Amino acid sequence: MPKQNKCTRQSRDAIKKRWKQVEISNETLLLQDNELSDAEPSNIINKSHFDTFWIEGEETRFDSDEITQLLQELQPNVLKQLVENAKRSHAWVEKSRGPVYKGDAQSTLRNKKAYLRKAALGSKKITDMFPTSEVANDDPIFDDIYDSDNENDNEFTLKSLDLLLKKKKDDLRLRTVSQFLHLVQDQGFTKIDASNFLAQSLNKGPWHARLIRSWAIQWLNNGMIISSKCGCHAKIRSLLLNEDLKLQVNEYLRIHKFKLNVADFVKFVEDEVIPALGIEEKTSISYSTARKWLHILGWEYKDHSKNIYFDGHEREDVVADRHRFLEQWAELRKRMATYEGENLNQIILPILPHGVPEIVPVTHDESVFYANDDVVKAWGPADESRLRRKSQGLSIHVSDFLCESIGRLQLSEEDCATNNLLPDGERLVYTEACVTMYPGTNRDGWWTNKDVVKQVKERAIPIFEYTHPGKVALFMFDNSCNHNAFADDALMVSRMNMKDGGKQPLLRNGIMPDGSPHAMTFTDVNGVVKPKGIRRVLEERGLWIPGLKRKCHACTQHDPDPNKLDCCATRILSVQPDFASQKMHIQEVSCD
Ligand SMILES: [Zn+2]
């Protein structure tokens, strides 16, 4: 016997345990039955009792004989009740779904039609807008054939039908309708009987009988019978049925697995397959045909990306932030130039009061390009997945600025030439704002907030000032955590300790409540400059309350009471104007 693994052993134990429970519950079940018959001889079935019966007995080793026996032991009227209940199937269904209203009651349809008529009142018909040409129709139209001088004869009757039938002897429908009308008018058949009789004579059923009646109505109302277009359409044999073609196509697909481009595939079929096989009826296939072929051959256009994307666009705080952004933007937009025309080369400058400079929006973005960057979606066999290389390979990081006025933020060739002639000190060091780097531990390191700040400071701002004299740049950065960083010496309570000194950064000067500068550092007895702690800063501002904690529980949970501004030392200091107005590093650099 093979060695049992853990899973099998556990299952066996579970089964044994279950059997034991079942045996106990059987005993209780029988007990309960006795109780029932003893205590309530004329009994009414107790629902909870049945629940016990079914739930506990469900997986036991009762066979049907045992159940029958048990049932026999019950009171006769209990059995009767059971049988009655079984007949009324709904008695067992507690949550059955009622019939669903489909909205097709006569009155509803009438109301709907009336509503539509009212809505369309006074509007033009669609045929007024599009000229309609008379539809050429092969259907037997009475007017074409039956020439009568007397207009009163121009009725679509049995007589006229028979006249028409003399000219169109082979028309099966006309003949059937004629027979139908003869049966009704001459033989006294009801319409239903006549149509059924005719349908049966053609070995057809009730549906065909109904069809005959509808033909007769068509004839009597319109003098024509609309014929089915079934079988009238051109039959096209798919090229794919050609085995040689299929072979060639499959071979091509195998080679181009996951690199397949529908346009190339169509070109291959046009240039190679069709001429090679000498197919004459077709010279090309459409893109949609190509896609259909791919599906028929079992290929799918599939996503190989493993990325998960969460859409947070409608989150409450995001929506609020978007509103704030749009309001700000609408205000600043008035000070920006607009670009119109097909090539956006008509510049409409804003009309501004004297001394108010024009604003030029400058957008920034970063992107990383990997050596193994690939098409994410590709055509491939339905049952195969593409093996993606685990590593994306070496990468290049590009960070650049764009503006409407000059495109990429850089000096033009002319400007470069002029710049080169300038003496040292006046000459721009960088002529383009774009920075590319090769991220990696043994390469250029990693792109951080400091790099962005450096790029803004050393490249973007000087180049903007060179290319847009007298204008103000509105730098726009996306919400990357890299851009949300603060300067090393920023006034951030979270970076401070309660006590002086220790491992905390040396912060820049703050502002005292009276407006004078407030140093965040002190020099100790040994002449070493050390950072002040939160307590000392608060004491110097006269805000210290004895017994204050560094940070209270609510503040730790990022859920402070908005009305209680002195819950802890951190809170008191962080709402001080100089700390509260601390901007992010990138903002500080851009605004200077
Ligand atoms: Zn607090």
C-alpha cells in the first residue's frame, strides 16, 4: 500500500469523525420521532422538526427503505399532510420569484406609441431628408400586370389574383393564396381551417398555415406578396477552405507568433499566398477578414500585461482636488495665450492690465524606457501564453518639459549660436531642459526628487527665462511621490524630536508669532550647532502646555479633531503659520 500523504490522512480522519456524529444524530432523530408521536398524537407538522429531519439526516447512511419505514411509523395524517404538500410544489419554495412583467401589455404598448407619436409631432419624416428611390422589386405587384381601365376593378381580390396567376403560373405563393381564398369564399372554410388544410396538404405544420394567412392578408391589403430573400444572396466560399492556403497561413502565423501585425498579415496574403496558389477570384482580403481568419484558426488578441490598474478617478478626494484644480486653472487661463488654426500657429495673446505678465504653462513628465519594452497585446494561439522575459532589462530614464509656445523646453539652433558667443557667466550651461539618465545601482543611480529639483533649478528655469523674456512660467508636475518631497531643512514637525539634539535635521529659521525670525538651532557649550526639539520651540513661542505628549493617538491615526488644535505638541506646532505653509521642495524652487 502506498504511503498516505498528509491530505489523504486528514480526509480519512474527517470522514471517521463525521460517521461518529451521524450515528449519534440518528439516535437523537429516532428519539425525537418517538417524542413527537407520544406527545402530540393528533399532531400538526412542526416546521422546525422537519428542518432537523432533513438537515441532520441529509448525509447519513439512510437508504430509501429506512426512510419509508420511518415514514410509516409516523401518524397517518402526517403522511397525508406530506403528500398534500408534495402536490402543492410551491409549499416547499419559500422564496420563489414571481412572474416578471415584460412591459408588453396592450395598454402599455398603446401608451408608448402615443408617447412616441407626441414626441415626433411636428418633426420631419426621415424620408424628407433622404431622397428615396423606388425600390426595384421582383415581387409580383398587381399594378404592373393587371391593366384595367376601370379604377374600381383595381382591387386586390380573388378575381384579380386569378387573373395575375394566369400570367405567373409558376408562382407557388400566388397559387397558394388563390387556393386559400377559394376555400374561404367558395367552400365556406374558416380562415384557420383553410390555412391548416393547405399546410397539411404540403406536409407542413401550423407555422406554415399562419404564413399562408399572412400572404393572403398581404395580397388583400397591398396587392403583393413579399417574397423571402432566403437563398438569394451570393454564396462566397472562404479562401481559408483551401488547404494549401491554410497551410501557408499557419506557417506564417507560427513564425510571427506574438509579433503579428494584421496589416503585415494581409500584405503577406496579398503578395505571397494568393499569387503562389494562383487564386484568381480574389486578389486581396480586408483587415476584418484577416481578423476573422485569425479567430477561426484559433488565435486570440490577448493581453500579456500583468499590471493591475485601479481607477480612482471618482474617489471623493480626487474629485474635490479636480474641482480645485479646474477653478485655479480657469483663473490662470485668462493670462495665457491661446493657439488656434489647423497647425495651431495663430497666436491669440491675452489682454492684460499693465504690469501683469503673461503666464506660459510648462508641463513636466518622466518616462522610463526598457530594453525589453514590448507590445503588450499581441496575436497568439488561444491556448498558449507568451513567455515574457522576467527582467525588463536595462533602462533609460527621461525627464523633460513641454510648453505650447516652443514645444520642448530648449534653445533653438539660432539661440544656441547666440548663446555660444556669450562670455562665461552669462552663457547658459544647458541648452535643453531634458535630462536622460541610466538608472541602476552600478549605473547612474536612481532618479529622485533632488534630481527633479536640480533639473528645474539648473535647466528649466534659465532656459525658460532665456526663451520667454518678461513672462512667467507655470510649471505643472504630476502627482508622483517623487515630486511631493520636502527640502532637507523644511519646517516639518514630523522630522523633529521632542528633546533637543539627537538624530534630527537642522531646520531653517521659522517665524515667531510677532513676525521675527525664529532659529530652529542653537549652539551648545562646546560651540556645536544642534537642532532644537519641539518642546523648546514651543516654549520659546510661549505655547508649551505642561504634560503635552509628542503625538496623540488621533494624530497618529491621521484623524485629529478639527476643532481641537492643542491635542498634542506635534499638532500645536504643525498649525503654526510657518510650519503649516511649508511648501514642497519643487514648489519652493519653481517659485523663487
Ligand atoms: Zn494630536
